[in-house]
Amino acid sequence: MKSVSTADVLIIGLGAMGSAAAYHLARSGQRVLGLEQFTEAHDRGSSHGRSRIIREAYFEHPDYVPLLRRAYDLWETLQREGGPRLLLPTGGVMIGPEPGVLVQGALTSARRHALAHELLDGRAVRQRYPAFAVAEDTVAVWEPRAGVLFPELGILAHLREATRSGAVLQFEEQVVSWEAHEGGVEVRTDKATYAAGHLIITAGPWAAAVLADLGLPLRVERNVMYWFRPDDPHAFQPGRFPIYIYEYQPDAFIYGFPQVEPDGVKVAHHHSGEFGTPETIRRDITPDEIERMRGILTRTVPGLNGELVHAVTCMYTNTPDGHFIIDRHPHHDRVTLACGFSGHGFKFAPVVGEILAELAIHGHTRHPIALFRLGRFGAPA
């Protein structure tokens, strides 16, 4: 096994959050070593699928909005640094019953933070976006800044710019163990042993295993993404069709996109209730679940219910309350963790990377992260 290598900060996991942390750390002049068990922008975790939503009137909690504003700025900065487009504005609608959690949550965030938005009744939704089927008692919160992110491209851009700034990023290298001590941290992989001053753990669905000492309350959930060929592709073009989340029955959601890819229009469930582990998660897609999605589309976006072009699984790593975990390790000052993004984290990747860099370098961050503290689960402080 190779001899020990040294770095200021070592990162375990180079997906959405780890790649962004490497980018911010390297640009701050830190010596960065990043380790990833798979290849660049791989499809085995939670940040693949060719498209992700970014939105501002955040129904999950209004405390996310300041972070979203910073995330928008950072995505645009990264995009200006070269390479393909990372963010496509389309506008967005949160559709559902007016008393529902989706509409009321979006309105709370929009009003508290004075965000541009409109509350549309069912008739206005049908007039503006004829592809949606909505009942008379259904409403929508429309916001102009929502749009599409391209996750694989975003990760590759962070990795590229981190490398340009001096980060050493190593792939297909699996972490076996880590330990922290007063002078730093040591990480052992299947290829070498490394030392660093600080460790950041952004291991996605593998976080519970990497942080087994904490007994984190994380559950890995299987979710399926579908691409259908619509009857009228023109109706789903950007400019005519927005990103959306649709609460089609109480606390049950689908989300989707305009046609931003040549081979279909993407739609997916938001939470399936099927749990497993990263190693055992079911990757096959059954006829029954395809038919279930078709039944939902018949009631919500009927023109999308055409030929199924493609379907793949992805994983959510859920916390009990659906909010992220971003914090210092309660026993080790030299270890920072970010995990449990619960199926809505990708849009925050650049600001989470900035937060992790600040915590590693300074021990604190300028950003509001009280909502994400580990202590809310009763973890030892």
C-alpha cells in the first residue's frame, strides 16, 4: 500500500456536495484531496438523471430561501467560467389544492421573502399551460426564477474548476476507514493511506456507513425517474411549459420538466416509500410501477402519457424531518459532514460547498444553517 499523502482538507465523496466543496476549498488556496469510489458524475447515487429543478418559493421551509439566493449566484458564476450551460430558466408552478402543504408552503416562503410570484386559479393554470389537467378547486403558485439544472454537467464543472485550482481528485478508490486525532485525520482506502488537517464527509447514501459511530437516522429510499415521449412535443418546449411539482393527492407529489432532452420528457415521483441500502436498492423498473405513473399522468399531465423512452432509479437519503444535515462532527472538531439531503438537495450544491469550505477553514460559516444542525436528533454534542 502506498505511503501516506498529506492535504489540508480531504473529502470523502465527490458527488454534488463533495465536488462543490473541492471547488470552493481549492479556490481558497487549500491543498485538497478528494476521494470517490465510483467514476466522475456516476449514476450509482443521487445526482444523476440529466435534470434537476431549481426553485425559489421553497415549500419545505422559508429558511432555505437565503441559501437558494446564494446558490443561484454561484451556479451563474460557475456557468460563466466556461463549459456547457448549467441552468436554464423556465419558470415554475407548484400545483395542488389551496390548503395543501405544497401551495401553502410555497406561499409562505414567497411572502416572507418578498419573492416575485402569482397565485393562479385552475382556469388561469389551464390558460397559461394547457398541458396540465387541473380541477376547478386546484391552484398553482407560479414563480419566474425557477428552472432546470443539469446535474452531471454541474458536478463535472465543479470537478474541472477544482482541478484547475490545484485539487487532487481520485476516482474508483473506496474508503475503508477513517479516524480523527488531535493533530488531524487519517483515511485508509483500498489503495493507500492519507493524512489531512480536516476531513469532509459527503458520502450521500453511504453516509450512515461512513459515519457509523453517530448512528445517524438516515433512510435510503428508491425513486424512479421516467422519460415519456409526449403526443405533442411542441407543448412541452421551454417557454411553453415550466418545471413543476404537482400535489395530486394529499402529501403525494410528482415533479417534472419541459423537454430539455431530445429523447423524452422527464417526470418522477417525489418519495416512493420503498427503502433499502445503496448496495441492495432495486434497479429494475416493473410494469406495475410504470402503469401507476401512467395513471397519475392521466389525471395531471395527460399529453405526456405517450411512449416510455427510458426509466432509471435514483436514491434519496432521508432524514426524519426532511431537512439536511450540515454540521461539525460532535466528537471531532476536524471532521465536517453534509448528508441527508432528502431528495431536494442538488440545487443547493454550490452553496453547501461554500458552507463546508468555510466550516473546514474557519470553523464557522456566514450562512444560516441552524435548521440543519445534527443536535436536533438528540445526537451527542
